[in-house]
Amino acid sequence: MSQATLKDVAAHAGVSHQTVSNVLNDHPHVRPATRQRVLKAVAELDYHPNVAAKALREARITALCCAFYNHDADQIADPYRNLIQSSFVAEADLRGYTMNVAFLLGEQPETFDRLRQRFLQRQMGGSVIVGQNMTAQQWRTTREWGMSSVMFDQHFDDTLVNTVFADYRGGMRELVAHHAAQGRRDLALIIPLADPGSSGVERHEQFLASVQELGLRGRVVNGDWSFDSGERAARTLLQGDAPDAILAGNDRMAAGALLAAHQLGIDVPGTLAISGFDDFEFTLYTTPRLTTVRVPHEAMARAAVQDLLNLIETGEDQPARCFPTELVVRDSS
């Protein structure tokens, strides 16, 4: 159940939101009967003023936070993290705020405690949480703190508010259809198999559904999102009962698969098609250039910051935003 807002209290008491604000700020020129009616509505709705919003409006807090869940702080070469973090910072700066960083680890509850303390100590007014494989309960816990937060690149079917994510299923559906249209009939997907709750699950599930629908052979092998895991998985596939198309769950694994094919002397795209997912800039510089699915990470990140600021200012949940993906066909398929 979402928290009551100042507008909810005003509607419940039958007064304007400015009258509610005057009562909460102990303004002297409020009739006693009106004051009592507003205070009664506050109690009945269990309304708690958004201190962070008030502080932000009064320019006492001008910092936001992007909190990465189960991301290694030392993995500074990760193009996904670099792109979205830069986009968070750019949008926050455009709107007059700074953006600091936190790292949350599922097995270390103290990392959540540190984030909560930073909020309570007014070091920041709210957070964009880069969730992916964060659980619904962990998300609800951060909400219970009273901290305004937006979930990035993750969503839960029962809480479709304050979340920004992409249509990964649609992107995978288009990608499988593209390979089928090129005459490929034996497809293999490289994707993490032990990453519950992440967007990889949607890609994995849709791959299996699409190959079945199109009457194709489909198999899935494990990767860990890294270049090296893509190379290892592709080398194993290509030295056995080889597929005629390898779909990697991200561009880094696809680039690793390209290297394996090159080292084994396999013609891409003649004998084997290879595709990725994300459309990071480096896909333009591989040989051949990678076919991939474009995920609008920058636009998503900027939208998440906008939604966070709207949430802080109004106290009202923001509708979930699902961004479309786009198939980008290049030389590797």
C-alpha cells in the first residue's frame, strides 16, 4: 500500500493542500475547527511529511544517490555501469543536483544500513537503485525507510510504480526472428543461468519461447556477462555439435564469441551468425561489426532521475516506464 500524500490528506479533510501545509507548519491563521479536521485526517491516513522533499525545496539537500545492487565496485571497466552512471550524473547536474554512489550487496545487510543512514543523515534526498536481481522484499524494505527511490532496469509485476526498465522480451523476439529469416535453424544462447530476477531471465525465457514458436532448435549455455565467458562458451559450442547462430545475452559475451570463431577459423557470418544485446559503442569496432539489440540505457537513466525528483517533490508514486528496444542488424549476421 502506497504512503499517503499531502494531497490525500487535503482531499480527506475537504481543504486545500495549502491549508494542510499551514497546519503542519503550525501557521497561526488557521481556524481551530479546520486544524482539528486536518489533524484527524493526518492520523486516519497515517500521513508522514516527506522531510527530504521539504529539505530539497529549501535547497538544504542537493544530492541524490545511485545505488548499485550486487555490482562489484572494482569493475570500473564495465560499459553498462559506466554508461548509466554517467547518464545519472548528467541528468542530475542538468537539474541542479549532484549524484553520489553506493553499493548494496545482498549478502551484506550492513550495506543497506549504510545507505539508510546516509538518507537519515540528510546526505542525499533519494536514490535510483540499479536492481536487476534485487528481490521484491529488498525493494520493499528500502521503501519502508521513507526514502524516495526509483528502481532502474528491474520491475516487479505487483509494484509497477517508480520503476524504469526495457522491453527485453520484445528485443529477444525480434532477434530470434531475424536469425530465422536469414535461414538459421540451430540457435544457441549464451546467458547467465544462475541469475534469478535479472533482465537476463526475460531474455532467456523469450529465447526459448521464440525458438519453439518458430520450430527452431534452441539451446542455452552458461555465461557470466563477461568477454571471457562468451569466448569460453562459444569455443565449447563450436568444437562440438555446432549451431549456425550464437546469440549472446550482452555485447561483451558476443565479442568473446567473435574471437573464438576467428581463432577457430569459422566464417562469420557465412557459416555462423553471432549477435549481442545492448548496442554499446564498441560493437561498431568489432570485425565484423556486431548485430545487436539496442537498449536505450541513456534515456532510461535520465528518465529514472526525472522520476526520482518528481517523487521527492510530490510524494506521489510515478507510473512505471517500459522503454522499447530496437534490432540493429550489422555484418555479423
